[in-house]
Amino acid sequence: MERLIKRMFRDYYSKAFSLNESLVSPIERREFGVQFFDGLMQRHLSFAAGEELRSFLTSKVPKGVYYSSACYENPAAKEMELKGWVCADLSFDIDVDHIPTKCKQEHDWWRCKNCGYEGRGMSPPRCPICGSERMERHTWICDKCQHEAKEHLYRLVDDFLMGDLGLSPKQLIITFSGHRGYHVRVVSDEYSRLDPESRGLLIEYILGLGVKELVLEEVSGRRRYRAYPLDELGWRGRVARLLYEVISGYSVEELLEIGLSEDAARFIVRNRVGILRQLEARRPSWSFIKVIGRRNFESLVEEARFRGAAIIDERVTRDVKRLLRLPGSLHGSTGMMVKPLSYSELEGFNPMEMPSPFERFGDLCIKITSKRTYKVTVGGYKYDPASNPVGRPLKLPAPLAIYLLLKGHAEVVGDGDCT
Ligand SMILES: [Zn+2]
Ligand SMILES: [Zn+2]
């Protein structure tokens, strides 16, 4: 299998790959790293120009290619201390792995390697029974997951980076990660020089940490029941608008689901029009708290925070020496391209329909080896486990076959050639 996939990756790097140098500029200041198919990692690489990098990739054919968000005096120095760190672009990673999507109940499961306890859905960090962190995790990325990742990307970009921070689309380098999310790099000297602590504050802000506490404090303080205007800047306005959305759109069942009591949920739905009018008023008010009580209001605010926050991977934003996937390279767990996207391309972009560089290889012969595969679309080709039985030789379009092989759900039959 490795030989077949390496052949196809080599074909991509020698024929189709072209590095848009402006996306990694200044290239000579960046550290590069690659991971090979045998699992070995090579870091501290440096290239003077894109062409040099391309011939390296064509001859070595790595499984994954990375570059630093940081710029260094000597990016090839083997010791971090000798590299001469200059700055690091503020970077964000949105990964659906960290987002609690409802469909995870259908396609994700986990088992504690210590006591054997297992469950469906998003895996807890440690076993709820014995506390062990040794967990076996099986995840799947369905079309709904991809949709959810994009929703969080929009929150990050529209609401926080462009909305609250006032950045322009030209200052953002956005890429589809090639798997289950997006990366965003901010190209701005102002932000590239931020220290890890300031980056930490930004992370808290984007995740909405402390928002609930702030609102509850202000509600019980001097501003008693005085609501935030819908057009207020930052989190206050966001909470106001999202409370409006929740109150205007949620059914009694949905309100119960987010933790409201039966009485409170019914009161809100019954008095919806009046409550919304108070939120829209010139001097808006949250006087409905008097009826539903503070605890129910807290659940509403928490829901507003949850709907407003962009779930980002903290480690990526905090770490000023981290490597990111190279735009235009292939993701070694899916065979999908790490696709650069302009802001205007985002709306029409669907990772599942993204044309695959492996299209031209036609069909491959594989067999499914795992009982835990679910529906997925790759390169526009739909896969459904119901029509692809486990263990039987199948002819599948190369983009889909490569995806299943790299994810470890299938094996090559013979040399993969169906003809
Ligand atoms: Zn356990
Ligand atoms: Zn899903």
C-alpha cells in the first residue's frame, strides 16, 4: 500500500504541486519539517526558494509537509535557541475533533484501555469510571462535521478577526487543513510580535471564557436587568444578539435541552413577542429574569456564549514555534490537499467536493477492512458502507480509495490496479 500511495504522492509533487511563495513569505526565514511514511520526522529544514522545496518534496515524497509560523535568523539551526526567533504570525486552528457535534453520537466511539468502559460520541479526556487517560478513540468525519468546522471558521474570521479586531481579508491566510478543519494565519507585524501571554488572552476572548460570569455580574450589579443593546461591540453585543436568536427561535424542547426548567421554557415561548420587544427597545431590558430566575438565565447566557464562540485549538495559537501544514501539500491521513482559500472563495468551498489530484488515476482495487466506516464524500465521490461490504474486493475511484486506505479502513487488493 505504501508503495502505491508514495507513487501517487510523488506524481502530485512532481506534476501538480506549485508553491505560492507569497503564502509562506519570507520563505528563507521559515523552518520546514516533513514527516515520512515510516513515521520519522525531519525538522530544521530551510529552503531559499519554492523551486528548491519542490524538488526536495519530489525526491523524498513525505507524508506531511510543515512550515513554521515563526521567522528565524537561522531556520536550519538544529537547536531552537540557536535559531534566533524573530516573530511568529498569529495562527489559529479549527479542528472538528474539538467541536462537540451532534453527529459524533452516530460515528464516534471510545473505549478505556484500562477498564474497558466504552461510550459513543465525543471522547472524554479521561475515563469516567477509572480515570485512566489511556483511551482508544475512533472518529469519523462526516459531511455534517465539515459543515460545523466551517461555521466555526466563519465565527473566527467574521466575528472576531475582522469584526472585533478589524483585520482585513488581505491580512488573513486561510487554508483548508486537508482533513477536518481550517488554519488561519494573520499576516500583520502588530500581531506577529505578541508574546504567548497576550496570545493566551486572545484565545480566552475567542472562546468566550469568562463571558457568562461577566454578564451575570453586571445583571446583579448596578445595571440590574439593563440589557446590552443589540449593536453593542464585542461580546456584550454578541450575547445580546444571540440571546435574541435563542429566545426567538428555540422550542420548549430545545430550551429544556440547554438546561432551562419546564416553567421557564414555557414562559419564554408563551411571552416570546413581549420579551423580544424589550430586547429591541431603545433602553433594552432583561426584566424577564425576574420571572425565570437567575439560574435559568445563566443557561440562556451559556447557550449564547456557546453559539458565539469559535472553538480553536489553544495550543496552536499559544505556541510561537509551531509548524503548520504547508499550503498546497497533501494531508497524509486523507490524501486531500491543504487548500489555500481566499476570503471570497470560502462561501462556495466544500471540502468534500474539492477536486482531488488523484482523479486521473481512475479506479483502484481495495477491500474494506473495518466495520466502522460511515458515509462520506471525497473528491465528489460518495461512499456508503451499505453498498461496499467488508472484505470483498471493490473498485473505487482513486480519491475515495486513497482516503479509506490512509485512514486505515481498507487494504489494497493485489497491486491496486483494477484492469
Ligand atoms: Zn476506565
Ligand atoms: Zn459528523
